[in-house]
Amino acid sequence: MKNNTPIAVTSRSFSAHPILRAELLARYSDVRFNDQGASLSGDGLVNFARGRRKLLTALEKLDEHIFAALPELEVVSKYGVGTDMIDMAAMARHGVRLGWTGGVNRRSVTELVVAFMIALLRHVPLAQLEIRDGIWKNRKGRQISERTVGIIGCGHIGKDLTPILRALGCTVLAHDILDFPDFYAAHQVEPVGLEGLLRRADIVTLHVPLDDSTWNMLSAERLALMKPEAVLINAARGGLVDEGALKAMLMDGRLAGAAFDVFAEEPPHDLELLRLPNFLATPHIGGSAEEAILAMGRAAIEGLDTNAVPVAG
């Protein structure tokens, strides 16, 4: 028998996905989908969600205003792995439970990151620009094999990425606020401090959440520690890197290349950065493999009920 609890799905992509939509409707009879494809925020989000006891959200910002305006709200289930758009303290104050499963898109992100690494080392962005302009130039690149890769944040994605890098013959350094001695030993990973990682790595890849402790963690001063021949990858969250300092380093040769799937402001407006020949950008597609979308959507459906838990304020 279907559950008649009133649900609202704010996510445009979930609402438009026929499989996820059908699977949610198989469980719940009273579902309000975002069929207009509206970008919901503030009072618009409140009006859409009013009277609903459970929300399934994606990138919508949920703050004190939202929670205060929706006293009937009991559960928010997150479609996707990031929670930086949810004010957890406000959520706790209003007694709203969270449905969230970490790591369900890890292989999708891992594969994009490996693609970024190889593309930068082989000068794919520059070669593509040149050949489109009729320039046929055989540029010498580097193999990923035997490179030293520094992973900042060894959670779900860092742990998924590590054995792939090791299979490719990479030396792996890891920096995390937590220690994973068994994992490090099993995969021959060297735990290091952040500054040491930046100085030693040929490839630096970010895999941390965005919060007060990680905002601008790769500041201009820390970026300056990287080797000129190194490359930087951010497929985690925008706001982790000083993008202005990064652009200056890419332009004057103090950093060989960078690839970003996420930006402090999305979509990004710094066209000068986006058009650099040694910069590769994608529009937040790390978790957008069909397999990952289904996994995240199904986890969000479970989070409406069985996996919802109280949050700490």
C-alpha cells in the first residue's frame, strides 16, 4: 500500500527523470514535482513546499528562513552527496530529520578525475584548441604512470580513486583530518601534511566537503607551494580554491594546468580563466553519469523514510 504522506520534489532533474519519478510514485501517492523546471529559492521554494511534510532536494539552499516558514516539515532527503547548501544548525533547531547517503556517486566522480588527469598531462585542452585553428603540432606530454598524486580528502571518492591510481603505477600521498591507517597500509598510501603534499605532488586532486574549515583552503599562498609542472583538479566543491590566484599562476607559467568541475560561483563568469589553453572546465558533471544519477536518486527515495536521522545543531 502506498504512503500518503505529502512529498515535494524541488529538484528539477529528479522531477524530469522517468525512472526515479516512477519509483517514487510507486511508494508515495501524494507527490508534488517541480514540473515547471523552476530554480527554487527563498519564498518561491517556501510556496512550492508549503503543506508538504517531506522534501526531496538537490542544490536548493535551505536556511533558517525556509525551515521557519515550513513548520510542518519533518524530513529533507538529499539528492546528491553535498550538504553544504543546508543550514544544519537551523535544521536541528526545527527538528527536521535528514535523509542522506554519502559516496553513492563516487565511481562517476573518480572516472572524471582520472580523465582530467590524463587530459592535462597530455595537453588535450591546448591540442584541441590548436587543431580547431588548423594548427597541427605534436605536443609532448607526460604519462600518468609513475606520477606522484596528492589526494586532499580521503573519504569515499579518495578511497575509490586510490586503487585505480596505484594500478596505474602512481605514488599516492593523502591528506585528511582523519587517519585511515589500515587503508593506507593496504594501498601503500603515504599520509602527509597539506603543505608537504602540495610541494611534492605532480597532480593534486581535491575531495573534501565545503565548510568553514575548507573554504579557500588552497589560498594564493598554498597554491604557490605547488611545482610549476604540477596540475590541480577540483571535482569536489567550488570555493575550495582561490580562483583568481589560480588564473594568475596558469597565465604566467607557475602552474602547468588545472581542471575544474566546480566553481565558487556557478555558472562561472570569469571567461578569461575559462578560455585559458591550460584550463579544462566542465559544468558540475562529476556525478552525472546515468548510473550515479540512479544511485543518488534511489538513495534520496530511501532517505525520505528509512534512512532519515536527526542532525546535530
